[in-house]
Amino acid sequence: MNWTDISTPRIESIVENLFGESIQLHENWVLGDVFHGRPVIIAYSTPMKWANYTIEALIFLLFVVGIAAAVRHRFFLMVGSWFLLDMFLHVGLGFGLNEVYIMAAHWAFIIPIAIGYLLSASPASVRRKLRAVLLALTFFLWMYNGSLLLGYIFD
């Protein structure tokens, strides 16, 4: 229990770290570490921060709707139980909450699985539109995160 954290604000950490930096890096603290000067909670601060939060909200919306589409499938229930356990550890108990974005490999795989179930359950006309949105989303994230990583590597 010494590794748990009750002082880190949960909602801010979910927005900025869990669904924020786990998917979109923060431009001023690329690959930063809280044990080496990085603040625990960092908001997006670029002139296009509205885009960062819009992308985050879109991913979260697709994830939640994907959960609704997948909730009757046994495979998804198994994956979802792992996700819930991880959220209990990180958000509930606060284990690693100060650096939850580092722990994304533990739980983030559920997002494309849920979106895959959403695509599978959608009619063909909606599926085409969702694919276009996902393609644009993927392109944006590759360009955004890729440019930050290249800047970090060559800086």
C-alpha cells in the first residue's frame, strides 16, 4: 500500500495522463519523468490544444460506443475485466497514477478492440464513415506524435 497515491486528482489525471498522454504526447514534456522534474498533471498548451482535446474526446467516445457494441461478446468481457482491474489499480488505488501514461501498455489495447467491435456491429454505410474518421485520426496521431518524437531524438 506504500505505492498507492490518494493525493493525485483523479479526473485531471484521467484527462491529461490516462487518455491524454497515453495516446498523445505532451509537447513540452516528451518522454518526461516525474522523478526528474516533470509535473504530474500537464495540460496541452499549444495554440492547437483544442485539437488535442477534440482528438482525446473522439477516441474516448469511440471507445465508449465500442464498449456498448462489444459488451455481449465473451472475448471482450475477458479483455474488459483486465481493463477494469487495471483501472482499479491505477485510478482507484492510485498505483502508478503519477505516471499512468507509462503504464498504457497494460490497458490501452482495449481501445482498438472496442472500436473493432463497433466497426463490426455498424451498418456498411456507417462503417465507411467510421473508417474515414479512424484513418484521419491515425494520420493525425502519427504526424503529431512522430514529430514530437523526432524532435526529442534529434534535439
